[in-house]
Amino acid sequence: MPFKRPGDLDDTLIRIGGFGRWQRVQWVIASVSLVFFWASNFFFVIASYSNIDMNCDLYCKPNNSFSSGVEPGSCQEDHTYMKFTTVNEWNLICDDSWLRSIVQAAFFVGQAIGLFLSYTIGEFIGPRKLLCLSSVVFVVCTCVSPYSVFYWIFVALRLGVGVTTGVAFGSIYTIAFDTSASRFIPVLCCSLILARILAHYLLIGFAYVTQSWNLVNLIISAPVFVLAALNIWLMPESPRWYLAKKKTTDAERILSKIARCNGYKPEHISILVLGIEANVNDIKCSILDVFSDSGDLFKRILTLSLANIFHAIAYYVLSFSPAFYHKLAGWTLYWNLGLCGLLELVAMLAAAAISFFNVPRRCPTLTAAVAAGMLCMLGSAVCDSALATMVLMFSSKLLITISDVLLQVMTAEAFPRKMSTGAFLVILSLAHLGAVAAPYLVISLEQDAMIPMLICGVFAVCASFAIFMAPETIRKDDDSTTSHKPYPVDLEMTDAGQPLIVQVQFSTAKPVYV
């Protein structure tokens, strides 16, 4: 059978293993690298936890100043769970209580900026270099922030941590996606969610042992130095980026390494790369290409952006609420956080089971979002019963997390490969801008779960409507690229035992054998 020229990078990756041993090892490295970045995502529940009796409102001064909002000694501190938080560090109580939400709001804004920069700047200098740079800046910001003299300096540093976290996630996702076949997107999304779950439990463990937000912050930053060195040593640059920059030799080196590790002979990788270069438009895509299409692609961007924005608000409200409403039912802080992480794991496994089957994504995604919204609204109606409210809150958390994982898979699969990474990161960036409202809802209404649950339910239902309007996606199994045996079995050999060389003519879609 004659050699079939690969149509794009995806075809080449399938020919050299698709999701072989090399991809599995790299995805483990990617997930471990993200753990400590993800820990910063939930650092808010530790840093902004109120260990001061809020009944001190009776003793607040009429003109509440930022530095000293109450009379000295008028507040009763509770050190049961956390001895030191930003609340008693900067007296964030009474009229200044809402300022606790600024920490996480700044982090979300930074993440939105970082996700956008990870694609735009990454296309110029390469995602691997950008990942190493973001790791260094992340360590600097997290190490300096505990020693902030003023609260607003701490907020500015949290903004920097958010930017580096967004850049790191975007860079790692880009490299992992560009070295794996498109049909394994569900595996990639679920592995990155697993990193979020591990980060959740690490954060709980650090907080339980230290009971200090300063120490937790320093512990989170320390391993990133080691992970940055591992990334420089083990994680390759994106072969798509090399090809887009016409660095063919470097791309061949990466693809040969992948083929060799997956058990395929890499001698004729140059033939495959020659086929990819013939379709150079399939590997080049600017950020403007994502928005330039006025037809179906624009509709996908619009509907999936709205779905992710509404969904992010509901998800983060339900993720933060167990830490701030645990006293309603008399449950402990760490029990609530641990149960929240367990629900994330169960939801990830359920979403993974759905994603790995060749079934439509939209129906289970919107069903889980609608169910979560209905339970949230029911929880707001029965808020007189603290136990019922907590049970409904955790049930909603399980369903919204299932919907969250499926929505990420759906978003990544909704676009052609050449613009999939850019569209995915831009949509996630917009979603984190929407998530800025979540910490304010939780903090400002800390004493009453009814209104946050109601608002959360409304946003979950709105997300389900946007998902309904979004296009259907399905796991990408392209018969045109998977029907033949993996490379290099397909190569037709000459009498001398050498493969036929394919001369690609750019004026025709068919290869010519010489």
C-alpha cells in the first residue's frame, strides 16, 4: 500500500502513537506541574477565612477606617481552624469585611489576563519559554506577598500570582494539546482537573498543619522551583510552534523523540513533516482568526463564552461556599473542604466516563447544569433548615462540577484543531472575568446562604440555556487518519529496501511518488 501523506499535524501524531507512552508521561508531568498553581486558585478559602466573631459589629466606629476598624480588644478571635488569616492581619471586619473578596477577585482578573497572554505571547516566544518565565514570577510573587506591609500591596501581588497561574495553565495545555491527537482531548481535560483535586487536598493539609495563611503561601511556592527545572529538562517545546516558525529541524527532533518513545521508528519523520508543511495554513492561526469568522465559528465563540461565564460564577460560588457556610450546620471547616474535594473527584470520574464514550456532549452537560440550578434554588427556599441547605449545596456542587468538566471538553472539541487552543484559552479567560463576582457573593452574604444559593441557581440555569444554543460536539475519530496502520508500516518500499520518497507538489492536493 503506498504511503499516504499526512493531512495535518493531527494525522502525524496519530501515526506515531497518538496517545502512547510519551504522551502519558508528559501528561503526568503537566498535571503535577499544575498542582501548586491550582492551589493558589483555592487559597482564598484559607486566606480570607474569618476567625473573628462578627458580632463585633456592635463595637464598630461610625467612620470605619481601613487600618483600625474596631476598638482594640472588642473582637473575639476563634483559633479553632486558622490562627492567622488576612482578616486579623488587616482587620477586615465590619464595614471592611467585603474587602476580603478583593483578594480572589484580583486573582481571577490576573488569571483572565494570563490565559489570554499564554496564547498571544506564546505564539511569539513559544509556550515552553513562557512557562519557565511564569514559574519564576509565580515564586517571586508568592514569596513576597506574606511580607506585604499594606493590604493593597498584597492584592497587587495576588494579581501577579493570578497572571502567572493563567500563563502556566495556558502554556501547559498548549504543549500537551500540540503533542497529542485531538481525539484524546477528554483525557487531557480530565487529567488537568485531577491536578485541581490534588491541589485542593494539599491546600487543606497545609492549612491544617500550619493554621497560618503566610506559611501556606510559602509552602505552595517552594516546589515550583523544582517543577520549573523539571519542565526545562523534560517538557519539550510545541512542535506546532516550531513548524509555524519554520523551524523544521526542531519539529522533526521533537516528533522523532515522540515516535521513538512510543515504539515507532523515527527514520522517516521528515517525510511526515513535509506533508504538514504542504498544509501550512493548518498549523498557523492568529488570535484574530478565532473571531474573524462571521458564521458558525462566531456562534460557537459567543454561545460557549456565555455558557462558561455563567457556569464559572455558579461553580466558584458552590466551591467557596462550604468554607464560609460550614457553621450553619455545625460542621467543621476541614470536613467541609475535604468533602468538597471528594465531590470533585467523583464528578471528574463521572464526567470522564461520559467523555470517553463516543456520545454527544451537550445533553449531559446541560442536564447537570439544570439539575444543579434547580437544587440551588430549592436550597434557597429551605434555608431555614441548615442541614438541608448544606446537603443541597453539596449536591449542587457535585452536579455543577460534572457539568464543568464536560463543558471544558465540549469547548475544546468545538473548534478546528488549528484554532482550538486559541479559542479554548480565550473563552476560559472570559469565564474567569465573570467569576470575579463569585467571591463577593460569598463574602458579602456570609451570614445568610439564601441569596447566594438563589443567584447561583439562576446562573446555572442561564448557563444551561447557553449550552443548549451551543453546537453539539463529539469525540473526534477521523476515519481518514485512523483507517490505515500506524506509520511507518504504510510506507511502500523499493527493491533496495528504501521507502519511496514523497515529493509534495503545492499546486495539487495529491502526492507524487518519485
